[in-house]
Amino acid sequence: MEFAEFYESTRDDCLRIVLLNVGDRQLAEDLVAEAFARAWMSWRKVRTYQAPTAWVVRVALNANVSTWRRRRREVTLGGHDVALPAEDNAVLSGDLLTALRGLPLRQREVVTLRLLLDLDTQATANLLGIAPGTVGSHLHRAAAALRSALPHLADQETST
Amino acid sequence: MNDNDGLSAVQDCLTAAKGALAETHMQTPLDAIVRRGRAARRRRRLMGLTGTGAVAAGVALAVGLTGATGSGPTHSAGAARTDAFTLVRHANGTVTLTFIYRVRVDPGLLQRALARDGIPAMVTPGWVCGTAYGTESQLIQLIPTFPRPHPVTEPGFWLDMWVVVPRGANRGQAQEIHSFSLAFTVIGNALTIDPSAMPPGKELSFGDFADARLRQAAPPYRLLRWTNITVGLIDVPAVSRPYHCGFLPNTPWYKTPPWGNPGTSPSATRAASPSATPAASPSATPTSSPSATPTFSPSATPTSSPSATVSP
């Protein structure tokens, strides 16, 4: 597959998944663009991956962490650099966003790859460089945390 | 209920949330991604040369510090050197501007040096400028470029990059922001500018905040010895159209700037020619201190301050 074809067919999906994780439309677009730029730089290698889309999403999420680490060293300049509200942010559930963003990065990565990108356990483990059993434990801890943070999930389960 | 039930409920919830974003589309075009990738590749190659470059920069710095006593830049064959910055033009047309840590930039010298290398810029001490958008009530807003919010390059050096747009403009300016980021490569305290990537009709506004911040800082902040250069992308104005200049709003050190309005004053004018040079070097006057500019006010006339007045 050529990079252009890959980009056109996956960019919206990647953006939505990253947006779910970061909750800011402009930041998500920046992060996904950065991740795709890195994919373009290493396309010969990335194209051979089992799930290049998952690779892009993971790079975008890690770039977000790098941004926060960098920001911790900075002096706050007040409110002038606050992101402007975007329409897309409004459709996101505040509870879900808060719960997702409250997960440790590794758990959030596992949830994203397994549940949103529908990767199987082995592929997720390969991408993250961890054991399949570790993927399972991260996933169940994350699911438990999300269920406790989102009571309506627990209600759904009891009703089924 | 078992674990699979729990997982499927979580998965359904996430899938529904993703489905609610069905109308959300990536706006960045493919060619912008490719340009970004190329820029990153260039940065990576330059990083490989950093070791060699650092030695060269050290030699240049040593020569500059021993030879310069705050005088004008030596500028020949596409190179300028002062005690506060060096400017080198490369064969590919790009220009590398390297700031020396904790040495105050002479705005007039920097502006002239940039103009010689074809980079239209307005350099002011302690404030960033934007062209006036209508009335004073239409405050400018500053949109940070990616990576947000400020690319801290190295300890002791802090470079902000902004796009200055009218208040009320939205993220539709993203393409402009992206074009801005393409014109720059930042490594350490060196800023490489590609003049050909500058958006048409735009110029740069450089501000140097280090001195003012240190002077105003409370004792704990005195430990933060930043060199803080702020770069804004602004419209090239029509001849004699005023600029609005100001310290960044709501900074911990400038809750209440001397002129009361952190967004837009003082005003300044200059000709549209990018090669314009300052009539009076701002560093030659004590006006870099906010307390020394009592005449600034939002309604100040364009020529209210020598340091803010630039003529061809």
C-alpha cells in the first residue's frame, strides 16, 4: 500500500481515536498529523507492520505524553494559550473522557488498541512489546476502572 | 456476569463515543503531512551535525565575545555576528539565527541583519507586535504553533512562536499556523528560517522578554534566568499602518502592565518595506524598561515612543 492511500483511508479513524484520548480537537489533529509525518518518514518499515494504523495511533498518544512532559518544565503564562473550544469537543461525553484520561498510559494504550482498533491480544502485545498476559491484565484493570467511573456501564451489565 | 460481559459493555461504550464523532474529519491535507515529514527529516539530519556545529558555534561565540563590545554586527557573505546573536545564510537559502544565552539582543541590529538576508521582521524590546485590526477594542490574539504550547529548547532558553490574528478568528487559521511552523527549525538556541516557506504577506515580530522579566520578577523568579525570545507571524501592514505591541497578557510578572492594557499597546508604525531599519536603536534608549515608557497607552499615537517607531 502506498502512503497516500494509507493516509486517506485511515486518517479520520486515527483522529477520532486520538480525540477520544486527549479530548481536544486541535491537539488531536496536531498529534495525528505528527504521527503520520513520522509514518511517512519511515514508511518502508511501517508499511510492513501488522497494523500500521495502530502504530500511528500509538505514536500520536506518545507524542501527547512528550508534550506534557515538556510542558511541566515550563512557566505558565496564564490563560492566553488555552485551546479554543471546538465543536467536536462538545459531542464527547465528559465522564467518558475523564475516565479514559484518568487511566495510566499503558492501560489507555491497551484499551485503545484492543477495544477501539479491535486488535487481538497477540498483535497488541507485539506492538507494545509486552507479554500477551500483561495485555490481558492491563485490559481488565482498565475495564474495571472505567466501569467504576461510569456507573451506567455497570447498570448495562446487570441488566444483561 | 463475567469479564467478557464487562469488556463488551466498555467496548460498546467506546465504540458509541467514536461513532458520535462520525462527522469529525482530519483537515490536514496529504501534502502538508509530507512537508512536515520532510522538515522533521531535515531536523534529524541537522541533529547529526550538531556535534560539529557546536564546536563551530563555540569558536564563533568566543571570537564574538572577545571582539565585540556591543557594536554593530559584522556582516559579510551572508553572515552576521554580534555579542547576542549570530546569523548565517546557507547555500540552500535558509538562514540560521543563533541566540547567545542571557545576552540581550539589540533589536535594531537584529532587524537590520534579518532584512539583509531577506527576512522581513520587526524586532522590539520586551513586546510582540501585530498589525492593527480595526479598532483598539479588537484585541489581537496569539495562537501558539505546534508543538504546543511553547517549544522549550534548552534549559535557560525559551522560544515562543505565535501567529497573530484578529480577536475572534478561529482555528481556521490552522493552515497559516502550519505554514509558519514549516518556515522554522529549532535546535537548541538556533532558529533556522526558510524565507521561501514564509507565508505571503506576512512578516515576523521578534520580542525579547528576558530583561524585562528578570527586572520585574519576585525573588524566587530571579532564579529563572531565561533568554526568552518570542516570535510572532504578523501581516505586513500597509504603509504607515500602526502596529499594536504589548507584553503577553496575563503573565505572572505582568498582571498589570504599566499602560494598563496588556493586549494592544503601545502602537508603532513602520513602512511596509521589509528592509526597513529602525530610525533609533531601541537598545540605545532606556525605553526597554516598562517603567521608562510612561507615555504608552492604548490610544497613544503611533510615534509615542522612539523605541516603537520604525521608519524606512
